[in-house]
Amino acid sequence: MEQRIKSLAYRVSAFAGAPRLLQRVFASNGVTILMYHAVTRRPLTVEDWVFVDEQHFLAQMLYLQKHCRVIPLREVADARRGRSRRPLVALTFDDGFRNNYCVAYPILQRLALPATIFLVTDLIDSDDTVWFCRINDALCRTALGWLSWEGESYDLSTAAARAEAHARLQARLKTSPHGVLLERCRALITALGDAPGKPIAHDSAYRMLATEEIRAMAASGLVEFGAHTCSHAILSGLSPGERTREIAASLAAVERLTGSRCRLFAYPNGRAIDYGPADVAALREREVAAAVTTIDGPNDPAVPPLEMRRYCIGAGTSLAQFKLLTHHILWKLQH
């Protein structure tokens, strides 16, 4: 039944103006926040959902420019209290991939669309990357056709099978505290025949931002930066002291990188179980104005500014689905 509803919704979206009309009916004062990660010129050899190719991204941005009013994230809290003739949207990017600067930023500049990038601050200016990218790289390179690891088997015979294996492996690893996760990740990469600590190449899709790239975007006034912890650790898996350090130190690092007070934050993984009241209180104490989750839905005045909702946009998001997410239609159908 759910799939039939989605199929019908996609067909409805083909009619010009239908999603925007439905938004006026169902969620007229709900600001949309969209979440991206990486934007690449070419698809990865082994698909990872968070890597959106440039052409899909461009089509989505052109739609927003034509049909919506894109505002900075810092304006969402106030904007949602009023009414707008056009649907309000804020753009966010998690982690701080270098392709945000090389691929996404020129498109944002050309279309004059503001955005926020949340930085994993320990990775800036480094040859390292987020752990799931190292797994993807190892899966792209491995000569194995089959993997047995920690009591489970994974088909690696095709690119599609490797993408499915990658998704399964990520889900398993996320259940561990961050330190254990990294140890398991290193063991997995070794089992795949790759080197866990090898430097990430400057032109790699997995490469993270450098200070000069961050400062160039910040100086444009089009891109603002927020903190996404130091290590990308899921906060609920840390001790109270570690949680406070991840928040405080990452906010301070973003301030050093940009020269401006950091008042924006994104919770790693971002589900309701991935953070708690103590983390919200720590952000409030440090005068953070807006924090975002990965809980979906419109941001109406009832949504707390330190727990704002986002729709996740990935490699499998068609333009029809993008419209339905942007205008809250899929969310409305599921709630």
C-alpha cells in the first residue's frame, strides 16, 4: 500500500505546480531544510548514498531557484513564524568534503543560493576522511568476490552487490562506540586487502576541505559554517565528558577556521537516539542558535530551534522525489 501511495505521489509531482499547491494546503508555514553530504562530478564505482552526482545536484538547485526562496539556515527560526509567497528552503552539507568547494560551490555561486556546511573539524587540512569513505574506497579496490567478516558473509561480485554490502557494513559498525567502531573499521579494511591509514589523495572524492577553501567560501557571504563534532562520533555513544568536548572543541575550531562566532551545529547521524537533552543543553549554554537533526519533517514554529528537521538527499533521490520532499508531501503521506 505504501509503495502504491508513493507511486501515485510521484505521478502527481509530474504536473506543473502540484507539489507547491499541496504545500500551501498541508504545510504552508513549514520551512524545508535539505541535507547533502558530497557532490561529485562522476558517480562512485561503488555507490554510496551520500554522494550525489553533479548533474542531479544542478537539476535540484535549478528547481529551487525557480520555485522556492532559499534562505540561510540562521534565518529559519525567525522565517518559520511568518508566511512567504514562495516555499522557504535552507541548504545544508554535512562533514566538510572538498567537493563542496570544487563542485557544489560554483553551482551555488552561479544560482546565488546560500548554504551551510557542517565541518568534522579534526579532518580539516588532513589526509584522512570519515570512516565510511575508507570502507567505500576499500570496496572499490578489493580483489575479493566474497567477504566473510565477523560471522557474516557479503557478496562482492558486482558493483551493486558491493554497494549493498557497504550499506550493511555501515549499519553494523554504527552500533559500536566510536573508538570500537574505528578499530573494527581498520580490521575490515585490512580484510578487504587495503591499508587502513593510507593518505587520501588531493583529488579524491573522499578528500576533506582545507582552511583556505573554507575561508574563501566564508568570505563570499554565501556559505556559512557550523560544527559537526571533532571526530564525527555519535554523541549518545560517548561519555558525558567526551560529548561536551566534541561539541565545545568543534565549535571553537570552526570559529578559528572562519574568524566568526560559530552558532550552528549538526548532530552526527542525527536520529532521536543519537543525541540527548544534555547535548541540547550544552549547545544552548554555548549560545548556538540552530542545530539540525536527520529527523524528517517541516520546521514549523513548534519545532525547537536546536532540534530542527531535515530531509536527506542522496544518490537515489529522483527529481520527482526531490520535489515531494521539498514540499513536505512525502512526509505528509507517511504521517
